[in-house]
Amino acid sequence: MSLLADYNLPFAIASGLMVLALVLQLIGLGDFDFGADIDADIDLDVDAPDFDAGAVEASSAGVGGAILTLLGLGRVPLMVWIMVFLLLFTVVGLGIQEFATELTGAPLYASLAALFAGGASLPLTAMLVRPLGRMLPHDETSAVRLGSLVGRRGIITTGKAARGSPARTKVRDHYGHAHYVMLEPHEDASVIQQGDEVLLVRREGNVFFGVPLAERKLAPMS
């Protein structure tokens, strides 16, 4: 069975992309850092007190991050995850076409085989990257405690922050890695709108409290 046959076109493309990603990485153009907008969702301390209503909302806001974690994203650098997925997609897809040919005498339509291969490759990738992530070297110096984000600036990304109703906020640590936290206004009567920039002034458990930069007359983040 030829990889370049019409019915194997999705798998030929995937294998080509995998080789391209590998070459880019080898010559230093690939990004092996997982762009921390995702992995920061799970980079939380474990010393938080019991959850309250605000923490429940925080957990709902992290559903997307939980799904990504379930897929194995964040276990390894993004480029590694992509290459593993493309490899499995190609191998599984060719196997499906070989099996279909032996069973029925003809391969499946390329789109149908790609659908089956993609559905099977996602959980297989998640399973494979977990042990792979433990074998890859890690930069321990880039780890930060959640409390170290106090005093840094962020931006409200989802919803509006009011007392008792925290909003999802993006803040970068001193390494430049992005973290997503739940934030309420420091002042009881204050409401911070989506898109507003804030200064994180304190933390209680998993919830931060902040003030808008405009109220403190601080320069916006660059």
C-alpha cells in the first residue's frame, strides 16, 4: 500500500508536516516551549483553603484547561505533542486502510479514514506523551509559586470582576510565562471590566484581588 495513493493523502500530508516540524526543530526554528497560556492553568499551588463560591466559578473557567490536560497538552512541549500526534495519525491511518483493504477489498474514503485515525490518535497521543514527558529534561528554574504573582500586572480576559464574582485574568510571571487566575476587585464596590488591566495586590487561596491600573494611574503594560 503506497503512502502517496489518493486514499492515503491525509496521512501523506501528516507525515510531511511531521518531517517539516522535525527539521525546523533541528535547525532551531521550532518552538519547543509550550506557549504557557495553557500550562499555566495547571501551575497552581496546592496549599489553598476550602473552595468557596468564587472557587467554583474558577473551576468552571478552567474546564478548557482540564480538557487540554486530558489530551496530554502541557505534559510535553507543544512541538513534541504535535509530532507525536502526526506520527500516530499517519501510522494508525495506514493501518486502518490496510485493514479495510483486507476486509472489504478496497480502502476507505480518505476523509473517513482520516476521521477514524484522528479519533484514535488523540487518546493514544495523550497516553504516550505522559511517560515521554517524564523522560524529557525540565527547566526547574522556571517554576514559580502562585503567590509570587502578587504585585504583577494582568488583564481581564473573560467576564467582569466584581466582589464575590471573580473573572479569569491573564498575568505573566517574571519568566514571561502566562498564568490564568481568578481575580476579584480589591475594593468592595469596584467592578473591573473585561479587557481592563489590573495590578494584583493580594491573594486568598486560589482567588486574587486587584485594582485597575487606571485607578492607580499606572502606565499600561507594554
